[in-house]
Amino acid sequence: MSTLLNLSEDGPRPEDTVVLQLPPSRRKKAERQDETLALRVPRPEELTGTAVGTRHNPDETLALRIVEPGAAERGSAEPVPLPEDPLDELAERLADVCARAVHPFEIAAVLESDGLTDEQAAVRYGRTDSFSIAEELFARTERRHPAPPEPHDPWQADPLRTVLRGLLFALPGLAYLPTARFLQSAGAGSALALTALVGWGLNQALAHRAYAWRSLGARAAVGRSLLRGGLTATALGTGAAALAGADSAVLLFAAGQSLYLASATVLLVTRRAKRLMGALAPTTAGAAAAIAVDLPNWLRIAGPALSLALAAVFAGIEIVQRLKAGDRTPEAGVPLADSLPHGLFGFAVGALVITASFGDPWRPAVPGGASAAVALTLTMGLAEWLLFRFRSRSVTALHTSTTADQFRNRTDRTLAGLIAGYLAALAVLGTGAGLLWTGALPGPVQLAGLLLLGALLWTALLLQVFGAVWPPALICTAAAVAESTAGALDPAWATPARLVATGLAVGALVLAARARTGRITAHR
């Protein structure tokens, strides 16, 4: 078969294309990659049929090129380089697809989705079909599988927010500085400690109930819960001080303390921490002034009284806004039993902190023991930030670990590292508070008790974050009961019993935390 190819005068056009198709007997052989078709110009005698026994060299090929008119006669025609393979442009355009592909069929699917037919594959790229193009692209492209996307981490903590939270726990204690001269009566310390203990326990349960109602979308129920619970906690805290035999000044301070704890709970649950910080500004200013100069009695009372009034007003505004929502209360509701472990935990931890800081009926307060309470309150913001860090690192370990054992080992190392970091910060603050309080370094027994109490508190909060509320409540309650019982039996046992009971409680909480956080399902 012979074909005459005529090129148009104004250059190649789409129709100036010849498709060479092999006969069926040769087609399968030609699909081998090592087989090449050679284009050869026959001699004249071959076309006329006069050549006999002529042997042809199979290595001879013919390169066709287009030159300017008359260039051949002038002998100045330069060789024209062959055009680039059109497959190069396609490989560049589909570079990402080819690099991610694990089989040529994936590339072929993309080519066919773009509408590439077998005829277009032959005309445009000189290949038989899209599959041959895909195989060649797959062979010439290096595999570059993309890295998995970064996992979404919802546990990014705001450092400023955690510092603010720490100050919110510590600043209310400044109210004792300007009002200390009014709280000198016998039994004042016990009455105020009992009031604080009642407030911690009841407001812990109140916060849980408010959060539970909020998770159900019941704004009016949140308002009713905060109103009733806040008034109940205030009344019971004041009543506890009265039963302890407080005089009028101490009883008035206990009532204000109970009302403040309830108001602070409302503002923290409703995410109004900045308003609470603003309400504490008069107390902070009054405490600073009382340290600098000798203030008259009415001015000493003014700062804490103004802070209490602002906190109560801000809390009342939040409650009224939710009561006006008027939405229906969900039928399921929030059972009181669900809040029981939270209240029990508040009472137990409150008892442990008060005993370590201010003593108990069987053991007098350690000199400078109140610095332990100051150090603990100052580290509450750091404790919250470290809880967020644990959740964040657990999410990372969940997406990067390949086995359950590897994940557990990573969470164990994270748990140990964060506890060590928290205790280091607590030791520094405890030492500094002791120096400011007494002018001397705290003793090793006092510092050990503070660190054990901090480890207990942080590990218990970690378990609560993961939904385990009963283990920390029961363990902390058992430690508080054991410590109190030992002191009642023999005052000489009070300090050793406190160290042993707190240490055993810390060990039990760490084991419970490892069992809880080491499960992959607990982090989803």
C-alpha cells in the first residue's frame, strides 16, 4: 500500500495527518515496548518491481523535515529538531495525579473522565489508547503519596484564659487582708473554713447541673438551677457558720463569702469570667491599700463589699436573661444523682485542702500552712492549661500511633511529664508563698504534703475530664475520712496519716487515669 501525503502551502493543518495502522497479524507484536516502526523510502526499482534479490538494511530510517523554499538548492538548510513528545505536557498537567496513583488504572480513569478516546490518543499522543498512555505516565512518574492531613485538634488552650482562671481562684483570698481585724474572735477560723467547705461542695454540684442543662439547650432550666442552687448554697453556708458559733462580724463575712461563691459559680458557668475579674478589682485595690497604709474601718470593708455587690449583680443579670428565654424544660431532665459525685468530690477536696492549710480540730495549723492554699489556687490556671495539653497530645498520639500499645505508651509518657511539670510549678509557688508568709522555707514534710495534694487534685480533675466522676470522688473521700479518723484517734498520727492517705490516693488515681486514658475509645 502506498499513500501520497500532500502538505498545504500555508503550513500543516489538522487534516495533514496520516494514521498508520498495522494489519491484525502484526498488531499484537507491535504492542511490545521494544518494537519500533521504521519509515523507509523505497528505491525506484522496488516500486517498479524490477529489483531482484535486493537486501535492505533494517537500520535505515527516514527523517522528514520541512525547510524554507529554495533552502535545499542553497545548501543552507539546518537540521530541524524533532518536536517534543506531546505526552510530556500531559505528564506535567497530571503530575499530582500520577504521583499519587498506586496503579495505572487510576490515571486511565482520569484520562477517560476528561473525554480522551482511543482515536484522540493515537492522533494527539501517538499511543494506541488511554491505558497505554496511563501505563507510560505511571512508569515515568515517581511516587509521591501526600502526607495525611493534620488532625483537627479541638483542645487548643488559650494561655491568657488559663492565667485569668488562675487569678480568679486566687484573688478572692485578698478579701481577708483588709478585714482580718474583724475576724479575730475565737472560732472564727473554724466557722469560715466550714462555710468554705459547704460552698465548695454545693457549688461543685451546682456547676455540674447547670452545665448539664446547658448541654440540653434548656436556657430557662439553667437559670432556675443557678437561682435555686445559689440561694440554697448561700443559706447553708451561712447556717454552717452560725452553727459553729460565729459572732455577728464573722457571720456577716461568712454570708458574704457564701454569696460570692454562688455568684462566681454563675458567672463561670455562663462564661463571664471577665466580668468576675472586674468585680474583684475593688477587693484587689483595697488589699493593696491596706498593706501600704492603715485604712479606716469603713474603707477596709468597702472594697470586699463592693466586689460582692458587683458579683451578685452580674450573676443576677445572667440568671434573669436565662429565665426570660421561656423555653420548655426537657422531659428527661438532669437527675440529682448525676450531680452527687461532683458534690462529694468538692467536699472531699475542700476538706483535704483546709486540713493541709489551716489544721483541724485535732491538730493546730502549721505555721505558714495557709501558703499551701495560696499556692494551690494560683496554680489552678496552669492545671487547666495542662489538662488541655494532655487532650491535645492525646489527639496527636491517636493519629500517629500504629498500635494500641504504642498509643498507651505515648499517653503514659504524656501523663507522667505533665504531672511532673505541674508539681515543679507548684513547688516553686509553694516555696515562694512560704517565704512571703513566714520568711522561711517550708519544711520537707510540708512541701511533700503540698505536692501530694497537688498531684491528687490534678489527677482527679483529669479523670473528671474523661467522664470518670465516681473514682475521684470515692478515692478523695476515702483519703479525707482516713486522715480525719487518724487525727481523732491520736493527734500524733495526724501528719503521717495525711501523707500516707494522700499518697495512696494519688497512686490509686494515677492507676485509674492510666486505665482510662490508655483506651483509644476514651479520646474519640
